Amino acid sequence: MQTPALADTDRAERLAQTLLRHAPPCHPDAGFFAAVLGKRLALGDLGGCGLTPQELDGLLARLFPGAAPAELRAQRAALAAPVLDAKQAAFKQMLRGLLQAWSVPAADITAWVTGALAHACLRPDHLWRDLGLSGREDVTALLARHYPGLVARNVGNLRWKQFLAYAAYERAGLAPAQAPGCPACEDYGVCYPQPLQ
């Protein structure tokens, strides 16, 4: 018998594959968004994808036209914005500002990537797992496509959620701090062995 986590992972992969059958051939971001949506659908938390209902509709029409898994139809009908506390909302706004400032000009899908990344940084896990990806290299490739100048600034090879948080606080003129989800992560002590000043 599968554990609930494995069952969710299998279900997320099946949902992602269903979406990918409707994607344009070789689109560089189809796999990313299929993974994000597959994971959120499997968890029954489509609002956790970081997109507004209008953005989600635009994304589905652009990348997955004709895809309508039952889970997607049911959760889309009840889609509501996640409830954020003041610290989460402020961080998400700072991070969105950072990502928008470093985004590739004229990349129309980047706004949707920004929404998904900013929301995933609120959760308590590695960024690649929060997004439903297979590893850190997937996040690196995504960031390099949409925010290449920002990727080049990660000269210390920090984990992406940590780096994005530091960069967002720095851009806002604030002292370095972790993303709101970081303290609950299993590897918090690896990323932050010393308390931040």
C-alpha cells in the first residue's frame, strides 16, 4: 500500500501528463506549469499555484488548450485566493517586485512564472519540491530562462529560495531575512546555521 505522500506524487504526475498532452510541442515552460498545476491539483489546493483565476485561465488557454481533467474543472470552479498574513503578503509583494525587475523583456509567460515562484517561496520546503519539479537544476533552468541577470548574481550558489529572499530584502533596502516558509523546512539549519542579524 502506498503512503499518502507517494499517492499524491503519483497523482500529481498523472495530472501533469494529462496537461502536457495538450501543450504546444517543445514549449520550454509547459513542463514547469504542468508540474506546478499537477502538484497543486493532487493536493486539492489549486489556489496554491500562485495565479489569479484570470491568470490561470490565460495560462490554460495558452499552454494547455482543451485540457480539462475533472480535478481541474472542480477546483477551478471553487478557486479562491490563498489567505496570507501580513508578513507573507509583504514578502510576496517584495519578491514579485524583484522578479519583475529582473525579468526578460517581452517574455509574456514570465508574469505567470513570477506568480508561481513568489507563492511557492511562502511554503516550508525546498523550492523545487514546492513547485513539483524533480530537482534544483529545474529551478535553475527556469530562472535562467526568465531572469538570467538574477541567476548570475547568485555567486555564492545559495539555494534558490534563500537567494531570492535575500535579494528581495536587499532590493527593498532591508536586512537579509529568510522567506516566510523557511523556518519550518527540514533543512533550515543547513541554509541558516547562524541566526540572521
